Amino acid sequence: MCRQDEAGFPQKQLETAFLHSLRLLEQNREYLQMHLQPLKDARAAQALEDMEQEAARLERTFRELMELSAPEKPVQKRPVDLCRLLAQLEGLRGEIDAQSSTKLTVDCGGLEQCLVWGDREMAEQICFHLLSNALRAAAPGGNIQVCLRQTGQDIRLTIEDDGCGLPEGESWLENRRRFLGGAQAGLLLCRRYCRQLGWALALLPRTPQGVRAELTLPLPTRPFPIETTVEFRSQPSHPDEHSTTALQHQLRRELYLLTRRHAGN
């Protein structure tokens, strides 16, 4: 029978123990690298790189599962500028093309600003996971289109790809081979965040192939404060051409894993 403290093992302690294990794995990899790299053996170099990638995938999956298992907290909605959010994706267009041979198109429909009530971190994570899914599904040379439209009824943000499509039937295993991990917690997080924000998320098949992820946001029902300043806390205080946001950092790391995955196939 478990003691009370064992049965109620705090989530923070579990996270600490797991991250400590990851650090031990990385230390072992660095130790092997120190002794094997001078040998200039291609197979050893590939094994070391595989270890690094698997550790990164494991850490990503664990953090997503920890977020899913954490209790939901009340959301204090603030003004979020979707145009500014998509500008972060636009800033990586060249890198996405160069590293994955995927063409990214970002279209705000002529809008220079599109304010909604929401949460900046949740909005960034939704965009990250949906774009990451599109990148993983797309084959080299594919296309991804991100579009923002505002009508008299709602605001719609769509991310479309021409990749492997929604998994079904016998294509399920083939679909899974294109993805980094089996947990697929990213989509569950997107649905959770949308539920908390009052947004709607739908995944729809495209013709002849691919997926359309469609976010439907309600039009603001209350005015924004006068002279609203929308701050992305992940952005540096003094941005320059070399600065990067937290969202862009995540996507760059994802690009690295995706590039190495394709190279290993």
C-alpha cells in the first residue's frame, strides 16, 4: 500500500526527476562524443546524433503531457494581435524553405492589425502545434498556407498543407511514420486551449490531399482599452534582425528535428 506522500507525488517533483534523467542522458552522450568523435567513424557520429534527437523528442513529448495533466487555470484574457502573431511565422519563411523545402505562405488578407481577446502564450502554442503538424505531414517540396480573414460574423485563421492527410484505415501507420512521436499531445493541447479561450478548432480533409486546420474566433464583444498596446512577452525588449521570439525558437528546433528525420530515412 502506498504512503500518502507517494500516492500524491507532486507533479513538480516528477518533472524535476524526469529532467534530471534527461540531463544524465545528455551527459552520457557528451562523454561518448568526446571519446568517439576523434575516431571520425560515420556510424558512431550517426548514433550520437540519433541519441540527441531522441532526447529532444522525449523532452518535447514529456512537457506536452505534463501540460495536459496539469489542472486548468482561469484565463485572464488580454488583447492579442493575430497579425503580429503571424508575422513571427512569416519571419521563418526563408528558413522553412531552406531546411525542409516547404513553401510557407502567410496571408493576413490586407489586415494590418486584428485584435482578439485571448491569451498570448496559448495563441502562440496553438500556432506552433498546428504549423508543426503541417510541416511534419508535408513532403519535401510541399506547400503550407496560413490565412487570416475577418468577416462580419467571426475571425478565421487557417493553416493548410498538401501533405499526407488525416489518418484513417490502413493509412494510419504510414501517417504516424511522418510524425516525431506517438503521443500526439500537441493537438490535444490545441483543443484544450481553444476550449478555454472560447475558440473553435476543426480539422478538415483537403482535396486532393492534405489537411485544413481552421480556427474560428468570435468577434470582440467588448471594446479594447484606448491606445491598446499588445505586447508579446516572448519578444526581446529591443528587437533587431538577430533577435528571436520564443515561438520562433520552438519552430527552429522543430525544423532541426524534422530535417534530421528526413535525412535518416
